[in-house]
Amino acid sequence: MNSRILFFLFIFLCLSGSVVGQDRDCEQTLSEADDEFSAGRFYGIPSLLESCLERGFTNEQKVRAYLILTQAYLILDDPKAADESYLKLLDADPEYVANPSRDPIDVYYLSKKFTSTPIFTPHLRLGLNTSRPRIIQEITTSGTPLDRKQRFKVGFQFGVGVDWNIDNHWSLGAEGNFAYKAFKRETKGYSRNDIQEMEEQHIGFDIPFYIKYSDDSGKVRPFGYAGYAIGILVSSNVSLQFDNTTPSNTEVGIQQTPKVSGALGYKRSLLNQSIVLGGGVKYKIGRDFVYADLRYLAGLSNLTKPEKNYYSQNGAFDLSITNYQYASDFFRLDNLSLSFGYIHPIYNPRKKVKTKLINLFKKQTKTEKDKS
């Protein structure tokens, strides 16, 4: 048993030593290529770097190697090979940005022909939310003022989304989110001191569309966005309870009605609209990101159907109006959510393509100048 352990330990040490040795050899090769370039011996650099580029270099070493090759091909007047080398550099590090204070000026200008900005950036999100109705018109069975208090309730949401990147900063985004939302209200003042408790739960989907601005450098990158959302209400339920503190038989004490729950979806609009405002911060891990996002959905639509408000689902008068003193307000629903997620950019290093429309505009401008 001990001999087996020693054998595997020996193999492991040999392999580790081999990898370390290979790393040292490739780092030495990179230094030799740098020396060859400094000495003006450009033709032998590609063959010198070939073996380590195929199987030995780390990503950081590949960036340095392809940078040397790009410079060498530019000096040798081989633009096609220079382009290919710079594209491979961007494959190794899609967020590499040439800097004139650090890189040769010809490489800097060459870099302007390329971009590795992801065309699409998918992401996943999961988090908690809280909702608050914004009253359009208060509906009550009481002829006297009521004391209403909203109670904090927690819901949740999860979903997926994708950003279509216009450039390094601006993008257009769309998402599909499943959401459970709830709100609760306590109302005092019915028949002097009677108390009504109402809790409503919504299950549905939010589909936001927005324009986003994001920072494009550093480990920590803030972002903000604004847009419009469509809500699809799948189901709605209400729970009611009524405490009668002034019973008609003048008995002392509280008479509490049984707590009831019932479907309310037929009284609610299937589709609703919201304004989307949000922002957050993402943290870079390798080529991917994790992020935190705070979002506010400001409801635009009245969720209550006026023609259904006083009736049960079968068309009869809704007894909750008499038994629980409940008739739904006309209201919009606002929602505040905090989500955490994961972003996986789909990098696509490529040469920039000028659109025909831009070229046509430039030609037209030049023609007008020539005529003048």
C-alpha cells in the first residue's frame, strides 16, 4: 500500500516538475524572441515562438508573444500576418487595449481596426423583492375616513436576460423574469374600531427592455439602465380577515371572522406596464462577472378591472364586500427588487466593418466638397 502511494507521489512530482520546467523554458523562449526583435532579426521570431504558442504559453505570455509577432510583421510589411497575430492576441485577452504610452505607435493604430466587444452578453439573475400598491382611486365600504397602513412583504424573482452591445459602454437589454410579489395592508376605522387585514399575492412574468450604460474597465464596474417593462399576471390571490370590535349584540370582546383566501385573477388585468429604473455593480472573475442589481418598477397600469370589482367569478354579488368590508382599490403596483447574478460575455474578436451607409455618406460629403 505504501509503495503505491510513493509511486503516485513520484509520478505527480515528475509531472509537476515537467510543467514547471516547460513554463521556464517558454519564458526563456519569450525572452529570446524579445532579444531577437531588439537586435533586428525579425524573420526567425515566428519559428522561435511556434512550439510554445501551440502548447506552452500561458494567456499572459501569449499576449506578449503575439504583440512581438504583430510588431515584427508590421516591420516586415506583412499586414495580413500582422492582422492575424493581433486577432490571436485578442483571443488570448479579449479586453486588451493598446495604449500609445506603452505600445509601439504602429500597433496602437493597428488596434483601432479591431474590436473584441461581445455582440451578445447573456446573464442569469435571482433575488428578492417587495411591492407597494400606488392608489389611483380608493374604494371603500365605509362612509368615514380610514386609517390604512401598508405592511412589508417579501417576494422573489429569477430569470435570464441578454444585452446587445452597441459599443464598449452602451447596450440594449431584454429579460424574462418569473416573479412572486405580495403586499399586505391593515385598515382601521370601520364602524369606529373594526380592523380589516388584506394580503394579496401575485404570480407572473416581467419582461423588461432597457438601454444600459456600463463601465468597461477595472475589476469593479458600475452600470445603470432605464426602460420599459411588460408584466403578465398569471394568478392573483387575496387573504382577508376582519376583526369586529363592536358587535351588534353589544357583547364585550372581539369577534374575528375566519381568515379566507380566494382567487382574484378575474378582477385583475392580465397585462400591465411599468417604467424600469435600475443600476448596480459587476465584479470581474476571469472572463466572466458576478453582479448585484437594484431595480425599481414603477407601475403604469391600473390592475383592477372596474366592471369585475363588485362581483364574484360566477357573476353574483361578491360577499367579501359585506363579510369583510373589502372591495379592491384601483391601483398601480410598484416593485423594488435586489438581484444577484452571473454574466458570461460571448467575446468575438473581429475586424471592424464600416457600414455601407457610412461609406455612402462619406462619398456624398466628399462629392459635395468637390463641387463647392
